[in-house]
Amino acid sequence: MSESSVVSDSNSSPNRASQLLARMESIPFSRWHVKPRVIVGTATFFDGFDSLTLAYAMPVLIGLWHLKAGQIGMLIAAGYLGQAVGALIFGVVAERFGRIFSIKGSIFLMSVVGIACMFAGNYNILFALRFLQGVGLGGEVPIAATYINELSRAQGRGKFFMVYEMIFPISLMITAQIGAVVVPSLGWKWMFLLGGAIGLVMLPLFFMLRESPRWLIGKGKFDEAERVIEEMEASTDKRLPVNMTNINKPAKKADWKELFSPFYRWRTLVVWGLWFSAYFISNGLNNWLPSLYKTVYKLPLSESLHAASLTNVIQVVMVLACAFLIDKIGRKRWATVAFLIAGCLLLVLFLTGAKSARSVMYLGSSAYGVIGSITVLLYLYTPEIYPTRMRAIGTAFATTWLRLASAIGPMIIGIVLDAKGISYVFVGFAIICIIGSVIATRMIETREKVLEEIAP
């Protein structure tokens, strides 16, 4: 073989892609990884803030606009329907133009429309604005999760990602505490102003981020990918051993229909079921609890908001535990057991009649916290099971089921609450938990595996 053919072979697309990916996998987590995790974490923080603002404004709006249970459910649903649309739109943008470009666009949209929400003078205007804000909200989180996942190496990826994703439940927890203070003292409009304005202030930070090397490699932009990897290498002298197979293959062209190919079809259906089950419960509880405490259990506004905030405190504790245990326990086992535990807690609440605010506060909040660890885990697991060529769109498609579940859940709660009473709301959640646990048994285990090996 001539020297020129050897050089040509070493520079061929599959070989160069393999070399660059191996170099990436050999770099331990270092100070380079801190910057994107912190900056993208700020976007995730305000996504969580903006998604929960309506829940803490709702107890005031119910009296101000004389809303009925069905209208409350529809108003909550508006944002999630927008998020379903946004996930698909920005998922396509992320596959075509890059992860960072997509994230910046989604943050700008959700921040500007968030500020506009404070000027809504009636139910219909706020409904339309929440839908538009949802388009931005729905685009940011799945693409951010894809981006952080693609910067991670196999060993310790679960902990690395889950520590980053901790910012979302922390955001919900802080939003709950802020809402409990701001809404009674300053009014509901200030919640929307805070989320939108701070989002715009943080937007310039995203121009400092580098594009995902895995996305660049998938697009054949090897020189750009190598420059990013060189920055990563320069941040630490340490290197780790790499064991990679199944990556010396020509990259396939991205096609969303591959989600339903024989190899990926079952993965897709399982993960869709998990997203729907987990978020039907978590966002149903999270969005309704402040109003339930005030309307069903007749607690004062401030006390209702503080009681509802307990759910997010428990979720933070559970997600923190998940972050440190997930690489040992595994994704499949954690999700299966967590669904079962939450189901048992909700079933006890039903059997006791959910007669007091205190029982809901302890049992309902604990169930939410356990399910909350699954909702965060899914942002780790879903990007892992798809290849780079369709990782963003695969994650976006999956998160549309969370948006649909989050839209349907509050509406169903309103109907069941009016027709059957509060206890039947909780038995419905318990049944969904059992279904989720069964679906979780069909997950594939991904811990400590290189992304290219999990999804060729």
C-alpha cells in the first residue's frame, strides 16, 4: 500500500470521526465542561421558572377573572400545547443549524412573550400568550439536554448530567418560594416580568458557547469539531482509557422516520410512554396543588402557596439522590421502582379519602418528589438512546408527549374534581404510576456506555 493511500485512509470520514470521538471520550470532566453546564443551566432555570409562574398566579386569577375549573385546566394546557409545537420546531432547527443556534432562538422567544404575559388583560389574551411562550419553552429544554449529553463521556455521564439537570427542580423550588412571597405582596404580573426580563439579560452568555463536537462531526465539519476538542484537551492534562466499537461506520443521513425503524421503534414507543406517564402525574400535581389547597381545603392564599412549594423541595432532594446513585443503580431500575413507590403513596391518599390538606401535603408531595426524579432522569436517558444524527429530533418528539400529558392532565383533573371529588384524582394518578412502572421494565440500560455504542 502506498504512503498516499495510508494518509488518505487515515483522513477518511469514518476514521477521522472515530479518532475525534475517541479523543473526546478520553478527556475527563474538567473546567471546560463547567462553563456550558452553568450557562445552559441558566436557561433551564428560567424555563422552570416560566413554566411554573402560571401555577402561582392562578389562585389570584381565579378570583379576578371568575374562572371555572374547566377554564383553569385549559389555561394551564395552553402553555403545554405550545411546548409540544416548540419542541418539534426547535428540534428540527437543532438538527439542521446546530444546538446552540436553536437554544438561543428558543430563549429569546420565551423571554419576550413572558414579559408580554404581564400585560394580558383577560383570559383569552393570556391563553394566546401562554401558547406562544410555550413554543419557546418547549424548544429550550430538550435541545439543552441533548447538548449537555453530547458533551459528556461514557464514564460518569449520569452523574455529570443529573447534577446539571438539578437546576430544573431547584428552579421550581425557588419559583415556588418567590411566588409565595411575590404574588400576595406585589401581584401576579411580577412573576411573568421576572422570568422574561432575567431571561433576556442572560441571553448574551450563550454567544460564548461552542457548538457540540458530536453534531459538528455528524455534519462532516471535522476541522471545527477538532478546534473545540483541542480546547477541551487544553483544559486538563489527564487522559482516560477509551474502549469504543461500532463507530468506524459512514454516518447515515438524518431522517426522523428512522425513529420508527425496526432498530429504534421499540425504544421510541417505550420512551414516549415514560414521558407521558411521568409528566401526566408531575405537572398535573404541580400546576393544580396551589389552587387545590385554596379552593378545596380553604387555606389562605399565602399558606396555600407555601404548602404547594413543599413538592419542589422534596423533588430537589430526590433528584440529588438520583444524581449520585444513577450510575450505580442504572436508569431502568430507578425508573421502575420510583413509579411503584409513587403509586403506593397516591393509593394510600385515595384510600384515606384525601380528607385534609396535611395528608395531601405529605403523601401527595412525596409522590410528586419521587416522580420528579423520573422526569429529570428522562432528559438523561432519551438523548442516550438515539444517535447524533437524530438525537435532538428524537428527544424533541419524546418531549411532545410530556407536553401533551401536561396539557391533558390538568384538564382531566378539573373534570374529575367537579364530577367525583379530590380522592378520585389521586387514584387516577396511582393507576398511571403502575402503567409507568410496567413500561419502565422495557427500557434498555445505558449506564457507562459510549453514546455511539448505545445508538449506532
